[in-house]
Amino acid sequence: EEAERGASASANLFVTWETLDLPYPPTGIRCCRLTAAVASVDSDHPCRNIVWLHANFHKSGQMGAGSLLAVLGLCFACALLGWTLGSPRQAEAVSGYDSSASHAGIRKIFAQSSRGAATGQRKVVLLTGAAGFIGFHTALDLHASGDVVIGLDNFNHYYTVSLKRSRAELLKKAALKGPALHLIEGDVCDGELLKLLLQEGRVTNVIHLAAQAGVRYSLTNPLAYVEANVKCFVTLLEAVKTVNKKIPITYASSSSVYGLNTQIPFSEEHQIDRQASLYGATKKSNENIAHVYHHLHGLKLTGLRFFTVYGPYGRPDMAYFSFTQAILAGKQIVEYRREDGTELERDFTFVSDIVSGIVASMRLGAELEVFNLGNTHPEKVSRLISLLERGLGRTANKTTAPISAGDVPITYADVSHAQRLLDYHPSVSLEQGIRQFLNWYSAYYKVPIPGARGRRDVPPEAR
């Protein structure tokens, strides 16, 4: 991301990337392919160092032999540093994957695990996006319920990787007792890896949460959404089709599929053919593709339309998180409004309520279903800001702006379908949820917040 910002700021700087196909370290190595001069070292993850080259060739795009050797030297120095130091946060419970050379290691992991088989009511769940916000909480819930979890995540850089590593550390801690809990670092677009995990792990259920999230990011990085949300989804379905068609798949859709729908509350029965963002369109395509794979191949698929999920260990790009950071830093926040000046409304849903719906959907294992998972109580964004101000003991420096491209005026879930079939009953109010989030934020970032009570309001498994 830093390289892209630099490239956009200077016509003389050209940055292109490739991932070196090396079997180790499992975190992978990112290296400049064509461009010389500044090395930015990520001390947190030495294997992911970003190598920048100053474009001394300027407009010609040519590079001298000396500069090219310097590039290669820096690249392989990063590689050797990664091999030598490894990642201090990785351990036996968090198993790394980078290329086909690691397949034998993955087989060994499952062969040695005496806690990895389905028995009685216990499930073996392949959970993609396990180091993500919702995936992390889902993994902890499944593990606490006695299910085996085989987590998969590529630890991408959409937001700070250190937060994902912290979640991985908590999963590692949880894995010390109870049923097996693995976290494999790999890509959902790797079909061979998926088939290996499904076969060797003797998977009984799949929960697919890995995706490229964010509405505004899709405006500038559209191909990332096509790759992660469409190609990888089809790759997963193909893997399940090949290994065992009977494995039920629960996958993340989004409230963004409703787009410009004006009927409220949003119901699964509504026609949804006017998405307002590419993100929403990719999620709608998931639902269409799921229908096709059920019709042609008999796969069992359940899509879940999440409504504005928030909570501890959340995504920093979400409003509640970024507003908190900005208010504490004394920076200005922007509250977007409709063209007539009226406020936007969101059906903010606490992560524990979402997880309850995910797990219930997995256990139902329906043939073909779609469910809304929301809180059923839309709140104005100004209400969110007010709760943050009260909890932080500070007044926000805020301004207003017209609703941005890709955004929608309101989200409002009708969850009656989920209530009937999943016994889904969201119970955490926005006020309660924000208090839990701020308690976690204060403890995690070591920021004194008036009224924060450490982590007592955060579920024990997420401490």
C-alpha cells in the first residue's frame, strides 16, 4: 500500500510486485520485481519486507546491471532474514503454508493430531478467513463448543496484519486444550490446498468467510474483489465437488446485495438486482453461483447476509473503529448524509449475534438457503458517534459530507426467516456493544478511556 501511494505521488516511481514461490517461510515473501533504492523493513514480519527501488532510470524505465544486482541482493537478503528469524508469533498450533512443498507438512499435522476426527456430534469445520474479524470469533465459538477447526487465512494487507496476528495468537492459546484447532496460512484460490485440507482433515462442514471486504475500497481496487470474492469462491466449490459433494457449505454474503432496494425492512423475498457497489455485486454473484452449483452438482449451500458487524478485534476500516481512532487522536471525522441532509442509518449487529447465526446455519446444513443476519434496529450514525463520545470522554471534531459513491442510505434486516429456522435472536444493543468494543480497545491499545473496565465485558475466549 505504501508503494502504491508512492507511485501515485511521483511519475518517476514505478512499482510492480510478484510473490516469490518459495516453500518457506510460511508467511511468504513480497519482493519488488522491477524498480532500485529504499528498503522499508517491517520489523513485525521480517518475511514480508517491502523492498523499494528508487527509479534512477526515471522515464526510460531502464535499469543498470549494478542496480539490478542490488535489487536481487535486497530481495534475497529479505528471504534469508525470513528463513533465519522466522516469525516470532508462529508456533505449532498455527501451521504455515506457502506452496505445494508444504503439503507433506500439512498431512503430518493431521496425522499426528489425535483430536482431529469427527465423533458423535463433533464437527470438523474448514473455516476460511479464520484470522479475520468474524472468522476469528467463529473459530473460538466452534472450538468452545467442542468442534474441530481447520482455519485457513492468507493474512493479506487490506488492513494492519498485526491485528490478524494477534487474533492468531489467541487461537493458538485456545488450541492448547480441547479439540484440535489449526490455522493454515494459505490462499482459498489454491484448489490443491483446499482439496488436501478437505481430504486429510476429514472435513464434515465448510464455513467460508474469506473475502475482500469494504465498499469504498472496491471503487479503486475492483480486481481484488473479482479475485477474492468470485474466483476463490468458485475454487472452493470445485474442491468440495471433487472431494465430497455432501459437505454442507455456509458462506458469507452481505447486506450490500440489497443495494438501492427501497423496501424496508430488507427481506430475503425482495428482488435484488440493483447493487450499489462492486462489493455488493460480487456477493450477489456468490448467491447466484451457489444456486448453479446446487442445481448442477447437488452441493448444499447456505448464504448469510451480514448487516454492519462490529465488536472487539474488529476491522479498522469500519466506521466505529476508525471514528474511535480519530476522536482519540483529535482528528476530524466525516459523517456522510443523504442529498437532502438526512442522516444515514445502519443495522449495527454485534459480532457475537452474527456468530450465533453462522454456527446455527452450519448445524442446519440446509440444501439451499439464504438468511439475513442483522440486529433489526437501524441506528443513525450520529447515535454511534454520540455513544463513542460518551465512552471516550471526548467530543468528536466532525464534519458532514454527501453520501459517497457505492454507499446506501439505510440497512435494515428482516430476520424472521432466520428466527424460524435458526432460532436466531440478536440480543446485544448498540450501546452494550460499543461499551464492549471500547473496553477491548482500551486494553488492547493500552489507551486510558474513562469508564473502561479492562476486558471484563469482552467474552473470555476473546481476551
